[in-house]
Amino acid sequence: MSPRSVSLPVLVVLAAVTTASAARAEWRSGEVVVVEAAETIHGNLYVSGSTILVHGIVVGDVVAAGGSITIDGRVGGDVLAAGGEINVAGPVGGDVRAAGGRLWLRGPVGGDATVAGGTVMILSDVAGDALLAGGEALLSGSVAGGVAAATGNLRVDGPVGGGIVMTGGALALGRGANVGGDVRYPGDGTLRRDPGSRVAGALLPAAISHPSRAAVGVVVTLQMIVGLFALGLLWLLLFRGFAGRTLENLRVHPGRSAGIGALGLVVAPVVLGLVVVVGAVVGGWWLGLFGLSLFALALLLTFPLVAAFVGTATLKRLGRSPRSEVGPMLLALVVLVLMIRIPVIGALITLAVVLFGLGALALTLLPTLRTTSRSTTTTTTTALAPAEPLPAT
């Protein structure tokens, strides 16, 4: 396989990302990225950075990844965001899909709101459904559709056109709650209802409360994207040199990467399993468990690794040179996670990602270990060498 060749599943991901990021897209990255209030972006905006401020108008979608994200300008399409703190204060014409530590939704949403975070605050109107996941959640705006929540605590203090499905935690209906359908909640006494609240349907305990497969699928997908993105971000920021060499090995040696990855996928679990079994008899079994943990971490790391490679390569094919791999990694990772959930095709893509990623990691790690070993040996030899006799006086 030549250095420019890639597997069929990777080509599929490339095509998908290329289609999704078609003409008139705006790509921005940096420590602080600002879209001024006077600016109008006639297309999609893809942005990554520590601090992101979108004050202007975006006609298309906004895809953002960063530490702090504020979008108070008007967005004509969808918003897809992942970060530490996310504040969507401007109107959004389409859907909002966001995951972060703390999240505020203050602007009206023309579609659905799918949000996950430690703290989730929906203070505005949502024209579609609201899907919530996380720790603490407040819904004081109006939701035209239904609400599905998997949170520790949820307080509803606004009108809901459909029903509410609460799959865990405590549910509180405030004075402003006006629910047009049934309320399904955990039946262990975790429902609190203000006398001023109104429910048009029935109050149904957990015995007949089942989350919809669609809601569960959305939450799982968001969790996968956020978790893998966080892992990839740590890898890129904390091990910058190692990450750069790994991506270069994947670009230059795709065939060798796939071969070594296949060998490692078969041999490593067997060897580490034997270490655990033998170690249980003679001692040192924990070394095998430690090795298996590192191997599992490497398997997870293959996804952001390949996503960073595919996303960056796609942008270069489009004639753009991203300053960082963070934004391209997030975009490709979203597409990748969505595709691996497709039956059969998803399994093939997962296998390809693991083989290429695992092999590239091994190609980068082995020379590093050999260099470290030689350096240690040289230092030890020098330390043990006999001292030269002092010259006679």
C-alpha cells in the first residue's frame, strides 16, 4: 500500500466530512476566536479555541469546540458545541446539540435541543423536543414538543406541549409547569409538584416508564463524542510531540500501521492475559492488569487519532491549512461516531480505525522506547566505568 492510499472505511469518512463541510465554510482557530457583531458569515462556521465568542450572524451551522463558548449572535442553521462552558444566548434557526460542564440555553431554538452537561439551564423557548442528560437541569422556557431527561435532578417551571419522560433522579414541577401530556417519572417518591402546576395527562410511575430508544441513542452518541474528544484533546495538548509523530507515521506508513495494528490486536491481549495468569501464581499479576488497562486506553485513543488525521487531511484536500488538529478532529469524530453506529458498516469502520490507529501508535512508541533504553544503558555504563588515574605530580 502506498503512502497516499487509505482503507475503504477511511475514504467513506473522508467523503462524508467533505460533503458536510462543503462550499462557503469558514474555518477559524486560535487561543481566542471572536466573530464580531458586524460580521456575517454566509455559510457554516467551524471554530476551535480556548475562548470562542460569536457575536455576529452565521447563515449556516456553527460547529464549535473549546474551553468557553459564547454564541449570542443569530445562527440560521444548527449549533453543535462541545466545551467546558457553553452559553447559547442568540436565536438558533435549527437544532442545538451541545455537551459541556455547564450549559446555558438563553436564545430561542427553532428545532430540537439535545444537551448534556453537569449543569444544564434551558431558559428560552424550544420549538421542537428537548433531550437532556447530566447532573442538575432547569427548564424554565417553553418546549413545544416533549421532554426526555436522564439527569440527577430536573426542575420544570415552564410550559411543555407534549409529555415528560424522566428516566432517573428527582423531578420537580414548579408553579409555572404546564404539561400537555403524561408525566413519566421514577416511582420511588422522587416527584415533587407545586400546587400551581398543571398536567393534562396522567402521572405515571417508573413501573411503566421506559425511555425511548431514540432518546437513549442520542444520549449515548453525545457521551461517546464528548468522551473521545476529551481524550483526544488531552493527547494533543499534553503529548504534542508524540501526537505529531503518530499522525506523521499514519500518513507515511498506512500499510505498515494496519499490519502492525492487526498483529497487536491479536497478540497483545493474549500476552497480557498470560502475564495475569502466571503472575497470579508467581507474583506480579498486577503488571498484566496494568498492561491491559493501557491497551484499552490505546484502543480508545485510536478514534480521536484517526479523526484528527482524517479531518486534517480533508481540510488540506479542500485547500485549507488548519492551525491545529483540534477543530478537524472534532468534526471528523462527530461523523465517525455517527457512522460506527450503523449496523455492519459501523463494525467495519471500527475495525479499520483500530487497526490503523493501533499500528501508528506502535510505530511511534517503539522507537521512543528504544531510544530511552539506549540512553539509560549509556548513562549506566558511564557511571560504572573506572575512573582514570590522576596524573603523577
